[in-house]
Amino acid sequence: MKVHDDTLLRTRLATEQSEQIGATALAIRDCLLRGGKLILFGNGGSATDANDWAMDCVRPPIGYQTIPAISLSMEPANITALANDVGVEVIFSRQLLAHAKPQDVAIGISTSGGSRNIVMALEEARKRNLLTVALLGNDGGEIYRRGLVDHPIIVRSDYIPRIQEVQASAYHVLREALEVLSHGQS
């Protein structure tokens, strides 16, 4: 049943959002060509996805080019210090302040589209005129409704495990598209 559900959601995502995914890859590539990096962040399972995506970029499979990337979800010392000293809602926005340059890409991953710390980080990214991308679930939540990202990719489901599995497929497709684009193929 899980495989069937994942297949249906992946097919739906590909059918409904293939142009959006392609446009997202092209926009990210343009930032990378200007010397930018990916700045990824998420909570819980989405933190794991942010970490995995960043690692796929900085330690790519054999034959792939590296892509500059960091995951703000990777550093427990930063996260716990900010959560303790200031509050959990700023754990990503404060790190973004320290790491972001104008040519960077802020990428939030959220199954709900409403996590306050993801929302605040994307608001900060907007203030800094960064390219913003989000992998979202359900209807895209507050992030989508408020237009906080240039490129929303929405897995239309309300079941968190399936959302995360399909979001992982989406970022692997984006990673592959960036590899193809880096070789001048379209």
C-alpha cells in the first residue's frame, strides 16, 4: 500500500508540477553560476532531508560535480544555543543572517507549510532578496498562501510520511537536474 501511495503521489507531482520543478532547477542553477550556495533547513524528518540534500551536494555521487550547500539543520550546537537563548522560532533565521549572501538560495522543507521557524527564515530570505524555494505538503500552508517563496513545490497529501517520501524524490530530481544543467544539457 505504501509503494502504491508513493507511486500515485510521485506521478501526481510529476504531472502537476514538472514545469515548476524545471523552472526551480534553472533558477537555482543561475544562482550557483553567480557563486551562490544552497541554504537548506527543516524540522524533524525535514531536517534529515535538508541534511541529506546538502550532503548530496557537497559529497556527491562519483562522477557528479559538487554544489556549494549547507544545512542549517545540521548543527546541534547552533540550534540548541539559539533555541535556549532566544527561542526556537529563530533557529533558522538567525543562522541565515550569518550565512546568506545575495546570490544564495534559501530552501525550506516543511510538510505543513506553517512551521514558525521555517516561515521566519523564509521571511528573512525575502528581506535579503534571496531566491526562495520550498518543498511543502498538503496545500502548501502559510508559506504558500503568503507567497513567501519564488518556487513552491507542493506534495498534495495530508499524510506526513508520504509527503516526506515524495519530497525526497523531488529534491533528488532537482539534484539530478542541476547535474544535467552543469553539463550544458537541457
